Amino acid sequence: MKMRQSLNQFESAFEQNKVLEQRRREQLRQRAANRSRERRVVRSQQEGKVRFSVLAVCLTATVGVVTVAMFEALTLLMT
């Protein structure tokens, strides 16, 4: 009788540990997915900042070149 009770206790403890392990693994999987998503968002924001900076520099350079070209053309027309 004690042997069966001991075996039943062992089986129930094993089942409880199994359920706890499954929950823990699922939580770890979820945390890893969240970290991955967060890294992807941060990387995307950084790339966006770099692209915006390059665009701003290109527009500024274009404005400078066009301004110089216009004044050069104007001086050619005036002479």
C-alpha cells in the first residue's frame, strides 16, 4: 500500500515538474522573441536616422551647387 502511495506521489510530482518546465520554456521563448523584436525596432530606427542624415546632407549640397551655378550663369549673362 505504501509503495503505491509513494509511486503515486512520485508520478504527481513528476507531472507538476513537467508542467512547470513547459511554462518556463514558453516564458523563455516569449522573452527571446520580445528581445529580438526590440532589437529589430532599434536597428530600424538607427538606420532611419542615418538615412535622414544622408538625405539632409545631399539636399544641402544640392542647394549649394545650384546656388553657385546660378550665380555663375548670372555673371556670364551680365558680361
